[in-house]
Amino acid sequence: MAGRGSTAAAGGPARHIPVMLSEVLAALQPKDGEIIVDGTFGAGGYAKAILGAADCKLIAIDRDAEAFALGGALVQRYPGRVMAVLGCYSDMEAIAASEGFASVDGVTLDLGVSSMQLDRAERGFSFAKDGPLDMRMGAEGPTASDLINALAEEELAEIIFVLGEERRARAIARAIVKRRGEAPITSTGELADIVVGVIGRKRDETKHPATRTFQALRLYLNAELDELARGLSAAERLLKAGGRLVVVTFHSLEDRIAKRFFASRSEPGPKGSRHLPEAAEQTLPPSFQLLNRRPLEPSKEEIRRNPRARSARLRAGERTGAAAHPLDLGTLGVPRVAQLM
């Protein structure tokens, strides 16, 4: 969906434009009678196109309750064809089973944060619009404000450095701890000002200095990289032979996980974890055939129409009949700080 990924963190008005929609449909190839999982339903951009392309059924999953308020009209528009479920896409196996399906024909994932989340100040994702420092994709658990006011300076620095790829992470963490000693940090504007105070800002700079810090906190708070790795593994187990998995990423950390997943699954792999040496000599045949060796990127015309699409990358694979490979978060490139223990 338009705006997913860190490059959109500055916010601003945007229509909910599905990114690389034609490429997603071409890779997914929905057909009549199939069961498709849209693991990141959002406002229903991909879902609407999939349902219009074939007489298929769609399991629409999203952890954001507001997504269903905006996209729920599809359930009424396509009676009997849409099963909307509030939850995490890493749980797609259990969700599909609850709907009566042991396997599916396709899975699509459009990662990151959506325009409708960025453009609402009260959700706390954007530093362009001052609002409560929330950043939760769901309605439960601690907020970003809770985190930055409670975590130790060393933990904050590691999160910002690893998940934000921010070189000034230690200085930013030190400034956060100093400011919260005066009063709790509760707004997006306040956090953005703290980061700007550390990094500074050039007049002609297009990327806000707080972009990486906000990305890091959002990824950590919502366990997005862990969710991605577990979701890809769940899709691998759920897809039937010939089924297709299509993933659209928006920054390097997401794309690295998707790249390693498809690379490891398109070659014979070790049977069992890398932590089990006794199984190292046994191999599993490839569970996916790559549909594109290199990631697809949006066209120049799409980027012109929707600048928030510029960092999008599409990777896709077709399921073979081989058994699913074991999940190893480290091998897929999920940083330890991002792994749920």
C-alpha cells in the first residue's frame, strides 16, 4: 500500500494507492476457485484487485482494526468470497484452518506502515504531524512512548543502531535519556526535535533526520522483522504445490529477510536447524522456484505518480511439492534485538 516503509515517514496527504499492483497480480496469477491469503489487508487495495481478477476466495488478515473499518466494504461487495480476520499474518495457518482450509493457492504480503497510518497524527507513526507517540499497529501492548521512557540507554542505542541503521544511535539514545529525566517524552514532535537536536538538519535535505529513529522504534515495537520471517515460513507450510508467494518490501532490513528466505528455499537446504550439527549432512530439496532472480522495482511512471513507492521491491516464488524447510531466524537475517524470545 502507498506509504509502506521508512521513506514515507515524513507523512503528508496521500491516497491509498496499492504499490506495484500490476506486478503483484502478474506474479500471483489468481485463478477461479482458488484460495488466496492477503496477509496485510490494509485498506483493501490488493484484495480488491485480486477479487476482480478471478472468481476466487480471499482470506484477508490485518492486525490493525481500523484497516477493516476502511476496507470492510469488500466483504459486502463480494458476499461469500471474503473472510476478514483481525490478527497477525504469521498466524495464517491457524487462521486458514479456522476458515476450513488446510492449504491455499497464493499468499501476498505488502509490508511496513500504510498511508492511512502515517497520515493520522493520533496513530503516532509520523513526525510530520505532532501526535501521541504510539506507533502500535494493533491496539494492545506498550506504546513507543512507553519504550523510550523505560528502556536503558544501551538498549535504546542498540535498537536505533540495528533497526534504524542510524550511525548516531548512541548520541540519540543519550539525548532521549537526558530529556526524559526532565519529563516523560509523549509526542512524536518532541521525539523528532530531540533527534534533530543531535543530528541537525540541512535546508535542502529531503529525508527527515528522525526517519531512521522512528523506523527503528516502529520495527521493534511491532516485532515486524520477526513477524516477517515467521510469516514467510507459515506461508511456505500453507501453500500447496504450485501456489505462489509474493512479497513487497520497503527497506533493506525487510528485503534482506525476503531475499534470504527465497534464496535458501530455492536451493537444497539443511534438514534441521544449523544448531543441530548431526542433521547438517541431510538436505531438503528446494521448496520454492524463484519467479524473479532479481527483485522487481516500480516503474518511473509509478514513482512519479506515487513517490512513496520508490523504495518498493517485489520478490516472488512458486511452491514446489517438497517439504517446508525449518525456520532459522538468524539465517534469514533477523537481528537478535528484533527476535521475539
